[in-house]
Amino acid sequence: MSEKWVDRLSHLQLAMVALVVLAPVAWMVLSSFKPSSEVTAYPPKLLFSATLDNYRQLFSTTPFARYALNSFLVSAGSTLIGLLLGVPAAFAVSWSRITWPATVTLMARMAPGTLFLLPWYLLFSKLDLIGSAWALILTHAVITMPIVIWVLLPFYDSVPRSIFEAAQVDGCAPLRILMRIALPLVMPGLTVASILAFVYSWNYFQFALVLSNSDSKTLVAAAFNFIGEGATFWGALMAAATLIALPPLLLAFAVQRRLVSGLSIGAVKG
Amino acid sequence: MASISFDRVVKRFGDVTVVPELSLEIPDGEFIVFVGPSGCGKTTLLRMIAGLERIDAGTVRIGDEIVNEVPPARRNIAMVFQDYALYPHMSVRQNLSFGLENQKLPSAEIDRRVAQVAAMLQIEPYLDRRPKALSGGQRQRVAMGRAMVRQPRAFLFDEPLSNLDAKLRVDVRGEIKKLFHELRTTTVFVTHDQVEAMTMADRIVVLQKGVIQQVGTPAEVYNRPANLFVAGFIGTPTMNFIPLKRSGAQWRWGERLLELPQHADASTTGTGAVLGLRPEHWAVTPDAEQAFPMKVEITEPLGSDTFVFGEIEGQRIVARVGADVPVVPGDLLPLRADLERAHLFDTATGETLLRAASSRP
């Protein structure tokens, strides 16, 4: 009898946590369909006449599609670089059991972004790359590479070493061991790493704010424009936020099963 | 096909010297078994041949080539791991062909070799299965097949039978012996099980703490152990060890004087020694005067023989008697010791002072 109650209580607990987490998101989505004046109304209006005005304003006053493309280019590009560098790096750390390179990467990730901004601004100005997508793609690699390394490390570690040793004895060169043996065995980790890297890069606005110009701005940086000195276009902002949140959400949804199993460290048995 | 040799090889793990200067010659075509308790260095030595452990001093040769700096991929040896280490994401066929693909052999040759080995090991029905769909015994055969298909200079086995159940172990032991003796490729087999060593080896290397205790054929190692350790490690149940005290020119066990064969006295020094007598060198005797009476504690009837555990002169002894001998715990069993077959060991060094006189090489 008490087990059923524990069950119900844990469900209730989950529901409450979900409510707290989802409430702001729900509010954001609802507000995007409210007429601008009603968004900040107090007491908050739950019933309203839905309108697409905010979205129309968004698309007419800003080059939304362009910004979306920029975001996508930067996130995909930096994820790719993160994977290109991080996949072999994590394998090397796991294989050699030398961990300090991974720790250094983590420390770089945890350092405040503002630490890098000024030097980078100067560097990219000199190279005339301010406003180029490359400035953002390269700098976002600071975001994506540590994620790739730190997600993949436990996956590589969980592969029994004897499998790699067997491949060595079987005449396999190290790079081939990575490509033919290690990578196929850490696929769930690779999926998780890619998604996380993409999402983090998509949401990162600091670098985009400083290192891009009106041509190469990303979505999140552009959304800042709506927060003005005097008035803030709340409705449009909510609409922008809703649209910006969509791609990561859809991505995560698409690979949700892989994500959950991948996050609960995959134990690969030989 | 190649010989393997260790020349004053040293291996350290941090501050611990696991192998202090070891030298060993393994001639081409020999099936040699490294045996010893856990931590004796046998697997470390095997991995040094494979190139999976660095060599801190000395040289390892495969054939005429010094392989200290040669990576495992280029040593042309094949290894069977204790946990089989099959590639989980590949089918059995792919597992078998992977090594050959690395060697860039033509695919017709690869297919031919895979088919041949699959037939030899009777794993044809499983060629398209993944390792996780196989039983332990089947995986083990695939692991062996992966080694055989490479036609290497030498085979290395790292305790491949440990994960099999007892009956399967006996069956596979025989299969390995037959298969690999036929191939006549140099084989180094590591095990902690002395029965496996005795049944499979051309020669056995008994190791303790990284030091070779004895190298010899199974018969040599069994009948003429070089020291106490080898005598106690080889043979099951373990040899009986009885501490003796010198009494003039003779030896005393408790109150009893022993008549050891003549040549025993000549080579002995010191006042103490250890007598070694295997369980099968005791016999039930009707002569109550000469007999050592054993206070029987446990009997283990195996069907063909019975092992009797008990006490003689306050010493724990195990003796092998015929299955037809009527004995139960609590009995006083009159036993005669065949002292012609006895071994004598120095108490201090453990070295053999006297080998059983009537043992044949």
C-alpha cells in the first residue's frame, strides 16, 4: 500500500518540477501570440485573443531568415570543428591515460567568455575577419570542443582495453583503430556530443554580440535588439525567443532515446 | 614460425620491479606454458612478447629480430585474450577477416582462410552472428580463429580457458592441444592452472615473483622439482611437506627415525630439512610396526581413487589410496611411505637436496 503512495508522491514531485521548469517556456510561447500591450499586463492574462502580429512584426522589421541561417552556419560549423578535434583528442586521452589535456580544455570552457573577447576582437580586427562567419565558427569551437571531449571520454573509457589491444595485435594502425573500432563503439556518445555541442553553440550570444556585424549576427544576438532603451518590443521578443528555441528542441526530440541512453554512461561489453 | 628469446629482461611498474632480469630461450615450434600464482609476472612476460608492455631493460627477440621498439601491429604475432576481446560491432566473419584486411591481403585469399579456419573450429554456422549472440565456448573459438587465420610467427594465449566452465575447459584443452601441436607454430600459453600446464606443454616454465623457478618438461617438473615452490605448485593434491631434524647421519620425523636412500646424506647441510612426498607415494600396509598410522579426518572418494586427509605425527598429510580401501573419518589408517620416491628440500633456501632416486627423466 505504501509503495503505491511513494509512487504517486514521486509522480507528483515530477509534475511540480516539470511545472516550474516549463512554466516560463509556456509563458514565452503564449506571450508570443498575445497582442503587444497584453504581454506585460498585470494581473497576467491567461485568456486572450491570439494574434500573429508579433511574428509579422518580427519578419518585417528584421532579416530573421538571414540571422537564422547565420546561427545555423555557426553552430554547425563549430560543432564540426569540435568533433574533428575532440573525437581524436578524447580517444588519445582515454588511451594514454594522460588526463591533463582534458582538464585544461575544461578550464578553458569554464573561464568567463569575456576573458577572451578583447584579445579576440583585436585579433580578428587585424585579420579583417570581424563580421565574417569564420570569426564566430572558430571562437565557438571553444564551446563545442570541451563538450565533445568530456561527453566522449567516459564512452571511450568504458570500452574494454583488450579490444583496442586486440586490434593492435591484429596489425591495426592507431588511426584505423579509432575509425574502425573505437568510433563505432561510442556512437551513442557521438550523438549526444553533437547535439549538446550544437545546442550550446546555438544559444551562446556573447561572442556573436561582439565579433559579428549586422550581416553575420546570429539569432540570439539579434534578439537583444528588441530590448531597447525606452520601450521593449515584448511581443516580438517573445516571438523571436519561441522561434530561436525551436531547432534545439526539435533536434533533442528527434534523438531523445539516444540522448537518454547516451547520457547514462554506455557500458559496452565485448 | 620463429623462436622467442628473453635476454636479461627487466620490467618495472613505477617503483615495483615485477620482473628482475629474466632470460629464457623458446625454440621454434615449441608449445611452452608459463605457469605460476597470480602476480608472478607470467602475463607481463606474454604482453612483452606481444608489444603491449614496454621493456625496461634487456632484449626480447622474435626470430632473429630484436623487437623492443617494434609496435605490436608489426610483430606478426597473434594473441588470444582472457576475455576474448572480440569486436562487438562486427560479425564473426568480420572479426576473422579484420586482421587480414589490415595486412592488405586480396579478398579471395581472406575468404579462403576464413572458410578454412571456420571449418577447422566448427564455427561455420555462426559466421554472420555478432559476438553477443554466441556462448562463451563459441566466442573462445572465434578468438582462436582470429589468431589462426593470421598464420603468425607465434601464438600467445593469455589464460584463455579461465572463463569457461569446468567441463568445457577440459574439452577445449584437448582441442587446443590437438590443433596447435598440428600447426607446429611457436606457442606461449599462460595459465595459473597447473593441470592445464601439465596436460598441454612441451615444456613448462614455473614462475614466482617474476623469477623462473624451473624450466622443464611436465615429467621433469613433476618428478624432479628444483625447489619447494615448484614441488608444492605442481601436482594436485599438493605434495606433503614434512619438516625433519637431523639425527647424526640420519633424519628424524618427530620421534621416528627415517631411512632415506644413501645419497641423501652426502649432499645435505644444516640441521633441518623438509621431506616431500606426493599423495600417491603412500600405501596402506598390513605391517603395523613399520607403518605411520594416520588419524583420518576427511575422505574424498573420486571413484577411481580415494584421497584421505588426516594427521600423522601431528602433521597434516594427504594420501591417495585405492577406491576399494574401506576407510571412514575417525579411522586409524596404517600407511607406509615410499621413501625411494621422496624429495628433500633445504629449509632455508627451499632448494632440492635430493631428488627422488627412482624417477626417470
